[in-house]
Amino acid sequence: MSRINEHFCFKCLVIIAKFFLTIPHMDHDKKHIKDLDDIQHSLDNKYKKHSKRLFDCNYEYFKDINNDLLKRDELIKNQQKENKLEDFWEKAFKNFDVAGDILPSDSENNPDGSWIKSLRCELQDNYTYLVRLELKENEYVGNTVLEKKIYLEDQDVDTEEIEWKTSLKHPIFLFFESDDQGYEMFDVLFDLYVTGYFYYSLCDE
């Protein structure tokens, strides 16, 4: 046998030996992975329980204020029929803290909420969140209504198919199309929905 073949055979034996030596180590690693998986599963379950308790608390708050919100929404709707308060949600969105992060921009690079006719956010039975936007004719999407439901217990969502008019896909539209739960966006929109008049009134200051 040539020296080259002897060297090659020796290298093969070393590789095979290393492989078998690592098998117990691989099993040991798998145990760590299983332990980590079990810990994460426990954390997820505890987070889910905490999220449900938090929802229950927020749901009680929503039920307490819902009649006031409905009265306000009805007042705005009736005024809009008389061509008043047509820009209520446009102004509210424009003055909202994170408007620039979620809305498209107009020609002057300001947040553009001119396409928003109405906003409604709800917490519903069975750990469900709802966001509904009515839209005016606009240059961004062809939809007249956007609605998304988020199911906390099932970790599922009902989404909308966006009729895009432009290649620029802004976060507020993507929220309604995405299969992600989007709890952060819901919190943002719910905060604006509840405090809408405050942000609208800033335009008069």
C-alpha cells in the first residue's frame, strides 16, 4: 500500500472514530434542547394565562366606556352627514404620536390621514380583538372597509385582502393583511380610538 493510501485510510479512521465519539455528546445536546423546549413551553403557557387576565381587565374597562364611545361615534357620523367633522379622524390621526410611523405621507411629507372616514376598535367575548376602518376614496388602496379580528386564545386572525394601488405598502394597511396577531398595532389604534377627541382638538390650539 502506498504512503498516500495509508494516509488516506488513517484520515478515514480518524473521521469515523470522531463520529462515534460524538454520539453521546449529541444525545446530551438533544437533552438540553428538550429541556429548553420544555422551559419555553412553560413560559408560553404562563404568558398566555397572563395575557388572558390582562384581556379580562381591559374588557371590563371597554364595557364600561363602550356606550360613551358609541354616542361619540354616532354624533360624529351624524355631523358628517351635514358635512361637518368630516376631517375628525384625519386630524386625530395627524396629531397622534406615532402617526408618522404607520401612515402614508402626503406631498409635503406629513402623515396623511385624509383617507380615513371612521375608526372602531372593540374587545369582544372569547378573547377577541376587532379593528375596523372605513375608508374614503384614496390613492393607496381600493378597499372601502378594512377589518381585522385577532383571537387571543387560538392565536389566529381574520384578515383582509388589500387591493393595492401602489407599490408602497404602509404599516397601517399591512396590519390588516398580515397573518401576524399585531397586538402592538391594536394597542396603538385602540389608544387613538378612545382618546380621538383629544387629538382632534389639538388642531384648534
